[in-house]
Amino acid sequence: MLKEKTAIITGAARGIGAAIAKKMAQNGANVAIIDYGNEELGKIVVAEVIEKYGIKAAFYKCDVTDFEKCKEVVSLVTDEIGKPDILVNNAGITRDNLMLTMSEEEFDSVIGTNLKGTYNMTKACSRGFLRQKKGKIINLSSISGMTGLAGQTNYSASKAGVIGLTKAVAKEFGGKNICCNAIAPGFITTEMTKDLPAEDFINSIPLKRAGTPDDVAKLALFLASELSDYITGEVIRVDGGLAM
């Protein structure tokens, strides 16, 4: 489905990002695993996809809040793996706190990684996509960015911003055959959600189960493939009906 395509996935050393990287590699894509704080885990993902699927893959350490680093990494990926066809902006952090006790650092760091990081990587890849007159950009938002969540003013704001960015980019780049869509996961079993009260969420989910990273990866694969060539500017929930 993605044979001879090159995909850049940020925050791909574990969780949803790793699942997306593996799913795309399984379907023929060469993958660039981007992460900042999990180099060892990222290299494990690289070794696994090369051994299982025989594609090209490499790990790149990058702080997505640094635009110059993002440009540098995209250039390296282009030279070492191939011109990017797919960008998945998955890198994200949480610093949950109530508004009255949230520090500036907690707010700024989440906005910096989740929103500005998405902007930085999209901008770094955009010239190549525009030259090729094709590309798929997939941004990870959240149902928190659609509905808001108490204790997550920073995270909700960042993920709502990702939705606005997605729609603006879809309009700017649509004439060049570049699609930009967002995925809004709900309660997904990852390291990021391990401390949340799972039972409370599951009781509110019509499908009565938590989601898995693979549930999100399946949608990312669809949005990266030619099956979604006439879909852009959309925000698609993967939440078992939680935010319905």
C-alpha cells in the first residue's frame, strides 16, 4: 500500500508513534523514527521493522520545538532514506494541572512540543512536498482538543490549535495535491495514560473498552495511502464513541 514511500513519524519511539511506524513499515514504507528522549527505544523500533519488513529505516534524535533541528533532520532523512512523502506529527507531552496552579513552564512546554512542534515539522517538510506536488500530513490531535478537559488547559489548547493548523494547511496546500488531516484519539492505552482512571473513561465509552495504539495506526495508514486522496482538512476521532 505504501511501497517505496518514505514516512517521517515524530514521537515514534513508543506508544502511538511506534505503532504507526510499524504499521507503515508493514505496508511497504521506509520510515524515519524521530524522537527526543527515547533514543534506545527508537533504535529498537528501527531494528524491528528492518528485520520484519526489509524496508529502510533509521532513528533521528530531534527536539521538534527547534525549527533548525527539524530542517536538519528532514534534510538527513532525504539524503539517507528518501524524499519524504508522508509526515506524521505525533510528538506530544502532557503537564496536567489545574489552571490556578499550572505554571508558565507547564503551559509553554506543552504548547511548544504539541503545537509549535507540529508547525515546525510541517514547515520543514513543506518545500519538498510542494516541489513534488504531493504529500500526506497527518497530525495527532485529541478529543481533549475538541471538548476540553479539566486539568488540561495546556494540552487542550495545544490540541485545539493542531486542529486549526490542520485546516489552514489543508487549504493552503490543497491545490498542490497535498492532504492534511488530523486524528483525535480518545482514551488509548499508552504510557501517557497509565496514571489516568481507566475505569472512569471506559464506563463512558460506548464500545466499553480502551483503545490501543494499533487502533490509531490503522487510521494513520488509511490517511497516508491513496485510499484517502480526496480527504483533507478532516478531524477523525478514534475514541470508541467517547466524544460522540
